[in-house]
Amino acid sequence: VLAGWVAADELVPRKQRRTARRMYQQLVEEYEADVSEVSVRQYVAGLQARRAREAFVPLQFPLGGMIQVDFGHAVVILAGQQTTLPFLAMRLMGSTASFVKAYPHEKLEAWLDGVQSGLSFFGGVSARLMFDNASAMVREILAGGRRLQTPEFQALAAHYGFEAVFANPGRGNEKGGVEHLVRWAQHNL
């Protein structure tokens, strides 16, 4: 009965779902069940956890296999004034070697110079570079996850010979290595 209720509740808006306490009360009222509320709560929690579990594959990167790239922002004192300064962060995922460079803006020129500077710092180019969907690189997200890239970014990728991979919108876990580097740089540099 509880498994059916949990499954049925997934079809209604979250605010309208029954709580484990309400399920316990219904069991007692409708089925005259002789069970404790704690047992019902634990059972329902287990059912919900099994249904809601999202699977992730542990990521392992071969050396030079992928570089993750992102922009972050840090509050700094510049010429005696507190200001927010954007910075480009790159992480070579096979070795966790890192590169960070600050810019006065987050425009196309900063992206292009940052990628070029980072690749020069690493001493080579990975087969794949993973990016966000910044407007400096992506004009439009098309059906099937494809991206319409800006001509300048396409020229950069063609010049260096890397495959540009773009993270899904709102999925920071897909490029967790560089996200961690951004947080680290904000607190330590």
C-alpha cells in the first residue's frame, strides 16, 4: 500500500504529496494497521530514496584527456578600491594542474586570450576542452544538445585542434574540477 502511495504521489506537484505522517494516519484509519509511525516513516523514506536516486559515473581522466574551463569572480582591492574582478580558470583533469588569470571583463577577448594563455601554460592542447555556454562562445543551444558556436570561438578551436564540449545548463557537477578551482581561487588568491 505504501509503495503505491509513494508512486502515485510522484505524479502530483510536490506541495500536494502526502507526508509519511499522513500516510501513517491513513494506514491506521483506512486499514486499521497495527504499526508504529516510526516504522512507516523509515519505510517511506527508503522508498523515496530508491526512486529519487540520481546516478553518476565516477570520472577518471587520462593525462591530457580534458581541460575544464570556466570564469569566476572575486572581490579584490584594485588601486585602493574594492571591486569584483572576473578571472578565467582552467584545470587539466588528468593531473589537476591549474591555471588562473584575471581580466577586466568577461568578453570574447578575455575568453580567447585566456584559453590561449592557459594552453601555453600547460605546454600543449588536450583533445577536449569543456566550457559553460557563455555567449562569447555559444550563440544558441540547439535541439539534441548541439551548440551554434561563434565564428571566433570556432576559429580558436580549429587553430588549436581541440574538440569543444559544453556542459548542460545548470549542471555544475559536469565540470566539477574547474568549479572547485574557481572556489579555491576566490578564497586563496
